[in-house]
Amino acid sequence: MRTLLAAAAVAGALYGADEATPTFRSTTHLVQLNAVVRSHGKPVTELKKEDFRIFDNGKEQKITVFSVESTTGALPSSNIVLPPGVYTNKLVSKPGTPMSVTVILLDLSNNIKLADQMFARQQVIKFLQTIRPEDRVALYVLSGNGLKVLHDYTTDSAGLLRALNAVSDGKQLPDASQDQTMSFGTDMISLERWMTSGQTGMERDMYMVQRVTGTLAVIEFIANHLASLPGRKNLIWVSGGFPLTMGFNSIEEFNDPSREHRTFSEEITRTVKAVNSANVAIYPVDARGLVADGRFSAEHQKVNLEPKLSMGPIVENQQTMEELASRTGGKAFYNTNDLKHAIRDAVEDSEVTYTIGFYPADEQYDGKFHKFNLKVDRGGLDVRYRKGYYDFQNKPSDTKTRDAEIRDAVWSPLDSSALGMVVQTKRTDKPAPNTLEMMVYIDPRAIGFTANGDRMQGKIDVFFVQKDGHGKQITGKDDAISLNLTPANYDQVMHNGISYHQAVPLSAQAANLRVVVRDDASGTLGSVTVPLRGENQPGLIKR
């Protein structure tokens, strides 16, 4: 029988009692990667920790974390039922959470041709008709209207097909309320400012920049949302892609000072960092089908970010697909009309995955890219994993970066689970009518504490944003929590979590309220959406 717990007990069960309190490390951080090992197209299931050797820039590391996940298994149910008015962003609180999840992102915004959009949609439908009992598939659509969750992860192919068939011109996308396994937000993120095309070269460049950065932000939203799920997650990105560079397609364009000349390496690095932190592998599938170009082949593994003249849009976009797949441990599929088979291959790629982690010896935080080399003590195996990581020390972000991260967290249609939260809510008429009283419980293990003498110090930013039924922000409130803990208080916080109280007067137009918590040291974010309308809204408490 499930147990109905108070909010504090929910927070303790989700973030404390079932997991060991971590040891603070001031000089090293845990680096993890997921590996897929196959032999003759079949997953290898019997490997042990001793069969692997991991090298960081050629130096062998001691494996301290090792686990094996299978798509046929499921996480044990936490037996927690959230009380009325209590919300959390930890996805594994839902019973029956699978060990592996696949998200299909049908990207219509980067498929400019209507024929390509229709072809991609039909291929996804064909795949959904082949869903197996062990598959756990979620379906999202990115279009000029925004990002929409059509369905959370499920094995119900009929439900997924109903949702996808509703995606057509002039039809409203359905809410993701058909499956209770995993609760997604259903807000629409407004991407109109990213999707407005211009006529002049300068206007087209502006449109392209906004489209590329917007798509990368959406991928980051998805990664942050899935972050709390253990094991490997797949993101199958069905798209026409976008280029890594701009302004280098011709001599005329290169010499035109009015045109944009840039790469997107900084934005891609930020997105890849979030994707890798969440253990998500990207599987790009070229929605244009067979568009083979002699200058680019699937056998070419090396990706060079240096701008080159006259590569052509097909080559450039496939280069981006290779880059995202290579840096996250996935695989790119292009130059094929059998997209259904490509999607199936991506889903099956993580039937069995190995998670390997280590604390880098002689940590230097040199800011450079560290290359992985994972060796398996057995021949004839196909081993795939992400290529490495950037060794950056967590530092407080500048104001511009901080504001951009907060803005993204507010507007994302998906709650971020990278920083665990439980929010308990009550409506009250004190100190003003229609006030929402909230107690926010924060998982301290995602907070970047630093040692200063005998104190452990940290800083958290907390934001409360009210939005109307169309996702438009009505009003916001923010606060900062400074932590300066004695050893005893630090131990207590790590055991019990961080609690924060706030009362927010509600606007009559507000449909939901999003609570965002951000760790100042690392930029790690968590968010929880509180519905203010409908059956699940917090009740009124009279005093």
C-alpha cells in the first residue's frame, strides 16, 4: 500500500533517506559516462567492472562508480503518493519509472520544406506502430509555434499515434495528460522570435541565428528535465538540422560586411555540457531522407569546426548532426529513406548500457577538453561512448549568463530536475486575499559548497514567476539565500535538506506559478510548476 506523506517526509524520502549522504570534495568532481557495448549488432550483457579501463587524456583512472542498466527493468517504486498541494520535479517519484527512456523530438522548425515535414511525420508514425513492450517512448514536437509535449513516456502506441495525428495545420496540439507515469508541463514555449524569417540577407541571418540558438536551447531544456532519471536516456532528434557556422558559404557572402559571420561552438558546448550531465545521448535522424552529397560521408568521423567556404547546406547540417552525436555518445543517421529503421536502431542502441564514473586524479581544472579512451578487455566489440568532457571548475556565472539561464528556466515548457525540489503549497487570505504560501525543500547535494575556514558556504537564487494560460509572464519575485554553515549545521543540512518559506500574492490572471531554484556556484537549476487552476490547484486555508 502506498503511504501518503507530508511534504517534508516526501523530500526526505526522495532526496535523503534512500541515498547515502555524499562526502564533500573540495578539489575533485565525479566524471561519469555511459557506454553501449554490442557484438554483431547484439548488446553485450555480462561485462563486469574489471573488464573496463578508462583513460583521461591518456592517464588511466580508478573506476569508482559502475552499474549496468537494461531497458527491460524498472526502478523500484518509491511508494510515495504526493499529498494535495505538494509538487516535485524528481521524476523517479512516479511508480514504474523505467531504467531507460527515449524521447523523440520531431523538429518541424528545422525542416523548412513541407514535403520533408510530411515525410518525417509519416516515418515516425511507422515507427510508433512497431513499439514493443520494453520500449518507453515520449513524443515532443518543435514547430514555429513552439515546443509541445504530445505524450510522456509510454508503451501505448495508440496514444502516441493519436497525439501525432493531431499535429497538423490548424489543429490544437493535445495536452500530455494521457499517461500518469511521468508528469510533464504542457505550457507552450514561444519561439516566434526565433522563427520569424526575413527577406534580406541580413534578416535571413538573424532568423538563422535565432533558429539555431532556439533549437539548442530546446535540447538543453529536455536534458535538464530528464536529469534526475538514472541511467542513459536517448534523444532522437528527427530534423533537417542546422549549420555549425554562418557567413562562409561563398566568397561573396564572406566578403559582405552586412552578413553574419560566426560559429555556434560556444552555444553547442553549453548544450552538450547539459546533455552529458544528464546522461542523454543524441541520435540525429535526417528528416530529408536520401540527400547524399559526395563531399560528406557517414564514414567521416572527424568533425572540424573551422569555417570552410562552399560546404553547402546539406553537408553543413549533417556535420552538426555528427558533432552532437559524437560528443554525447549517440549516432547520426542520414542519407537514408528508411527513417523508421533508423529510429528503431537508436532505441535498441541502449538496450543495455554501462555507467562508469571516476574522480580525476590530480585534478587541475585546466579548462581544456579531456579525451576519454575506454578499453574493454575483450576483442571484437563495438563500444560507443561520448568523447570526453571540458574540465571547468564551477564558478559563479556573470550577470548576463545568469539572467539567460533564469529566463530559459522560466520559459521552458519542461520542469528542470537537475536540482531536486519539493514544493508544499497552501492558499490563504493572509496577509492579503488570494495569497499562495509555499515551503520549498531543496536537495543540498546539487549545491556547490565551498570551504572557507571551518565554514561551508553557498548561495542559492530563488524565483517565483506567475504565468497566464498562454504562458505569458504576469509577475515575478526573486530572493537569494546565502549559506554560511558550521560543520554541525552542514551535516544537518545534508541530512535534512534546505527549506525556504515564501508567501506570494496571486494575480487573478495567473494559470500557474513556476518556482525556480538556481545554485550560484554551478548554475545548476531546478524548477517546479504549481497549477493554479483545475483540480490539482492548492486549496484555500483560512486563518
